[in-house]
Amino acid sequence: MEPTNISASLDMTFWGLFLQAGFFVKIIMLGLFSASVMVWAVWFAKGRQFKELHRRADDFEDIFWSGSHTLESFTKHVNPRQGDHPMASIYVVGLEEWNAATEEEKKDGTALQRARRMMDATSRREIESLEAWLPALATTGSVGPFVGLLGTVWGIMTSFQSIGASKNTSLAVVAPGIAEALFATAIGLFAAIPAVIAYNKLSGSLGRYAARLETFMDEFLTVLERQTTRKASRR
């Protein structure tokens, strides 16, 4: 076979490699490509979500620490039951539990303990909600290269079968299977590398936001405790 005929018969573009691949390898490629699209979509959406949460937390804390509202009147500025942000939800839950306690419970610390437990439970639920899709990123980052490797192994097996069936080791017989095998590996890495980066970045952002919620809870409970101490000292 002439070299010109070989080059003409092989389409080495990405689309051509996909079309030349076997059915099983095509399924792997489509799955990895879908995973790659998912990774970028989650990265973009979660990044915007965390940025918005920090912005709203900044606004919330600015008003909270401004001293222009009492704890009770400040509740009017938040409405967590209509989709407000986690910090507002934690605040309202803690304040409601505090207001439901008796004066004796506030003095002996029982009210603070109950408020803390309720705020912790609310914080855990909010964090679990924010963790949505992060396991998918971790799975893609760890499994993607192995799925691509499976396509690689399958493509190489196809190449050897073609060589055995045709008893021909020319480039025209070997190249398509090897090319599709390497292409499957490339797609696997293309999905896995961004997934690992996105997971690490988003996990860090989530960890910082969780720490911020924890700090706010400590500060808020300190404010409640200080109020009780002041009331007791005036009597």
C-alpha cells in the first residue's frame, strides 16, 4: 500500500478518531466527555454560589455588628425559611431557642447549650446541602484516568486483533486502534485533572465558609451570654 493511500484513509482529527473507534470505546469517550462537562459546570456554579454566600455573610455581619438593631428587631432583616443564607438561618434558630428559654435556664447556661445544639444541627444541614456535587468531582478525579485507561487497553486489544486477522503489521492496520486508545486516555485526563483542581478549590472554600459559620456561632452565643450577665448585674 502506498503511503499516500494510507494517509488518505486515516482521519486523525478528534472527530475522526471518535468515529473510527469501536462501540465500547465510543461509550467510554462519551461518558468521559459528559463527566468533563459536568466538572466545569459544577466548578462554575459552585464558585459563584460560594462567592455569593460570602458576600451575603459580609452584609449580614456588617448589620449585625453595627449595633443599630436589637437581636429581636434584627430578625426582621432575615428570612431563612424563604431561602435566605446559612448564617441567617443559624442566627434565627439560635435566637428562637434562646427566646423560648426561661430566665432560670438562661442563668444556669442550659439555654446557651440548647441554642448551641440547635445552631450546630442547622449548620451541619446547611453544610451538607452545600457539599452537593462535590463527591461527583472527587469520583471523576479518581476514576476518570482509570476509565480512560480501560479505553486504551480495549483499543490496543482491537489493534492486535486487527493485526492477527489481517496478518498485516502496516500502519493502516495498527494506527487506528492505537490512536483511539490514546485518545480515550487523553479524554480521561481531560476530565480528571480539572475535577481534582475543582474539588480541592471548592472543598477549601467550603471549609473556610464552615469555619466562618462556627466563628459566628461562638460570637453570637457570647453576645447572648453577655446580655444575661448584664441583666443579672443590674438586679
